[in-house]
Amino acid sequence: MDVIATTCQGKVRGRVREGISTFLGIPYAAAPFGAHRFRAPAPVEPWEGLRDALEYGPTAPQRPYRPPLGELIPDVDIPGEECLNLNIWAPDAGGGQLPVMVWIHGGSLRNGSGSVPLYDGRAFARDGVVLVTVNYRLGVEGFGVFPDAPDNRGLLDQIAALTWVRENIEAFGGDPDNVTVCGESAGAISIAALMTSPRAAGLFHRAILQSGPPQTVPRSRGAKTVQAMAKTLRVPATAEAFAEVDRAMLLDVQNEIIGKADPISGGPGFHLVVDDDVVPAEPSLPTVDLLMGTNREEYRLWFVPSGAVDRVSGFSLRLALLKFRIPGRVARLYRAARPGAKPGVILGEMATDLLLRGPLNRLADARPARTFLYEFAWRSPVLELGACHALEIGFVFDNLRHGEGLTGPDAPQPLADVMHRAWIAFASSGDPGWSAWDARRPVMVFDHPDTGVVLAPRQEELQAWL
């Protein structure tokens, strides 16, 4: 059955199935092509009549993940120019004023889309939440740093999408005064920046950060990837010059330069940069309620399938300690807690705490507003991935069927039930069901068969970094 909603730009036709209304591929900004390429997002031109919102819209230009990640995290590639679009799932008989969740996908700022089957929002709509997923510009188009283009264009896209939600979500049964923005990995890093951005003030009221800490770099560092691409392309490192290059060639060169990098071991990539406009140099502490956490073994997504966990020798570990300036006493503490562990495991555990768990704990300590921390600890049997990066998403979305690439076919549904309910409770009331962060340092550990609060888990290791 069809359903009609009226937005500020015109009417859209969605579809109702099993009591859930779905609207797909609605543009929230003009297509970032032609005169709009490498520019801040521009408004959508209103349309006459009825626009179909029955299929996913185009995705941002990108190349798929390199093997083996491509097999574990399948992506979606839908060609077309109107890639700044969003998708909505809502209860058909919601009656209005329902809590809203806006999902910002991850992918190292160069991969992903809101159209990935794992992000299907039917379970949220089933349980009384309006779920929105968003596409934004990626890679050099969205986050390349140029002297003649606005910085953080992909982040500006996200702000434009949130503005669209504020202006239009009532037409889909949502409450514009009860919006929770949530995301994983690069999506969480983006949200951490949005929380302190004056451009995003008032656009959301709660935030969820999954495996992504606050992380920005100076413009000079952010520009290095563009400079490396320009050298390969033999063109000036300007947006004007890059706009003249065939987009497929840009993606090929981008992939060549940054394709082997990952968030744990590093390498060239794209970053949010401090621009004193969208991302301030001295951000204020955000006052919105915050739910955030990590997976216990984040590093295993990159270290295990690639074989890096076995290639790291004792000598390589010592070099890594020097590179990251990790004191010897810290390494000794991690070794003592994991007798017999491979050097690659020790390095991965330290990198997870240095780059993810430690920063989130320090953020929780510094915030004046309510903060809730979690850890996802269930271990996947697939390729010995363990409790790796991105594993929790299928549980949060109560969508284990589309997460089997990481979880395998026998992931525990009771754990998805618990985790999904916690996210809904937080979006609805600001309380996920356990104590807010305080001097006791409570962390909800999601595992199966045992889920429960642990006070100050592995605190000795975290303290060693201070």
C-alpha cells in the first residue's frame, strides 16, 4: 500500500508493509555535481506533483573495501547524481511526536551509505521510533582539504540532513524536539564534531557514539592526502583542478594512496579538520545526553583477516611502541595480563585502548552532562574475529540476518533484544537502563549469556596511559 507525506520541497510517495511506512532516497540537498561540486551543500529545488520514494537513491562515489574487508562488510553502489539523500522508516499509525533517531554511517570517511541492508530501520519503526539513515559525501569529494573549497563538506552534508529532519520529520510522525543522532566509527567521530559545532546547535538532543572518539586534525595535516593525490595526478592541489579530473580516475588514485590504511595501524586517510567554522579550535563541552562505548577487541577486524596479527613480531612490536611513544611500563602491564599472547594481540589491545577506549573514558570524565558507557564483548566465531569493530551494529538494529558476514548464522537473538531495547530507551527518554557515569565508572557490558554492569573494567590498564 502506498502512503503520501508532504515535505517542504514537495510530496513524496512511500510504501507501507506490515504496519511500517518506508520512504527511500529523499533528497535533502542538491546533487553535488556540476557547479555544486566541492561546494557546501545547496538547497533542493522544490518539485511539482508527487515524487516516488520507493527505492534507495544514489550513493556517494566510492570504491569498495579491499579484500578481505569487502567480503566481511559488503557495501552498496547505486549510481546517480542525487547522492545527498536519506531514508525513513516510521510506524504507519504512529500518531506523531515519536522519538527520532538519525544514523550516520561509518567507513573511514571514504566508504559506506545509508542504504546498506544492515541499516534497515524496520525494527526501530516496529518499536515506536522513526529511524532516518543519511548519505553524505565521502573521500576527496567530502573531506579533501583544498585552499579554494569549504572544509568538512561531508560534515556540512550531515548538518544539512539534520536541518531537513528538523523541518520535515513531523510529516513522518517524528518529534523534531526529540532527535537522537547516532553513528559508528567515522559516523561516531562525525557526531562528536557535530556535538561541538555551532552550525549543528539545536538540531539534535541526544547522541550515541559507537566505536568512534572525538578526533580532528589541523588543516595542514588534513591536506596531505590531497597533496599526495595531486602529485600522482600531476595537477595543482586545488578543488578547481580536481573538478577537471575524471571522477573514476580520482577514485582510483584515492584508492591507491589510502586503500591499505586502517584506523588502528594508521596510514594516509581523510579527517575532520579544525576550520573555526564548522569545527571550532576550542570546542565547548557538549551538554546533550550521551551514550557511547567500544567493542572489546576492536582491532581484530583489521589485524586478524589480513593476517597482521601473526606478522607482528617482537621486534615489530618494539618499533610500534617507539612510533606511538608507548612507555615500556604500559607494554609490560598488557603482557602480564595476557600471558602467552602473540605480539600482534598485545599491539592490538594497546591500540584499541590508546585510540578508542581511553579517549571515550576521558571524555566521560570531563563532561558535565549525563553520560552512559557500554562495552560490547560477545565474540564472533567467524575467522576468529572476536569482539571486533562493527560487530555490534546488527545487534543494535536487531537485524542479525544482514550482519551474518561478521557474526555468522548463530548470533544470539537475546543479546540483540537487550541491546536494541537499550538504544530505544535512550532515544526515548535519555536513560538506556543503567547508571550514568560517575566516580564508580559503571560500564554496561553486553555479552551472551551474561549482560550486566561492571565497575571500572580494566582500570589499571587505562590509568597506565595517564
